Amino acid sequence: MIRILLILFAFLSVPAHAAVEIAFYSHELQASGNGERIIEFPHAFVTLRGKPDAGGKAIDGNYGFTADRISPAIVMGPVKGRMVSAGKAYVRGSRRHIALRLSDARFATVQAAYKRWAAVKGKSYDLDTRNCVHFVSEMARAAGLVVPSDPLLMKSPAKFLEAVAARNQGGAAR
């Protein structure tokens, strides 16, 4: 009996495996109570949660890229863009498409991709060439996922992320 307890205690003493998980989300347009459409951005974003295996600071956040102001100007050409984090209710109301654990090396690559996007100032949002889906696409590539190159998907967050999930079924958790 004591031997069994010692073996059980040994397994319980093993430190928990640490790793950072990246998850990819889309968020559809919302309808308000009076029937108006409420545009909530970003439509596509990622979450990062966990702690690198090598140690260091834990991370728990969400990151998206959007136009600084949502107005008709976004269809006319480049406008000021910014990185944003959404509230917990927004994340809960979003659709999680794909998630995977990152090695420390992949986590560093994802962090570098984020920093490149965050460093661009001025008119950095372009609906056709640099929107929320483009940001999520770069984050997916940095995480090691196979990403579709179909330009028609770059304005459809849910369809884009469905295509990413389909191309990466064997290597990532849904």
C-alpha cells in the first residue's frame, strides 16, 4: 500500500507541461436590438495563452488588426490601422476555428510577426491588402500552418479560417 502511494505521489509531483497555445477566431457582424447592424472589429483575431516551455512570462491575450475608425473611408483606400485586444464577451461570442500548441521557437516567430504588424504606423489598414484576415494569415504562417492563397478569402474571416482548418487537419486541434 505504501509503495502504491509513493508511486502515485511521484506522478502527482511531476511539473505541469507548459506551452503556449495559439487559437484563431472569426467574429460575425452583430445585430442590435433595434434591427441595425453593429460592425464589431476585428472580424478575425488570435488568442495566445500559456507559458513558454523554457520559462519566462506567461501570456493570456487576444490580438487583432483593424481600421482605427470604421467609416466609409475604408472602402476608398488605406486608412489608419491599429492592433487591438477585445473584451472577454467578444471572444466568447466569436467562433474558434483552429488551435495548436507552439514550440518556443514557433512562439518567438509568432511574436516577431505580431511586432512587425504593430510597428507599422500611419495608413496601415487597407481592406484589399492589409486587413484583419491578412494579419491572421501571417500569424498562421508564423505558427507553421498551411495558409490558402486565394485572394477571395481575404475579406471573409470565417471562410478563410475554415480553409486554414481544412488544410491543417492532421497537425492541429480544432
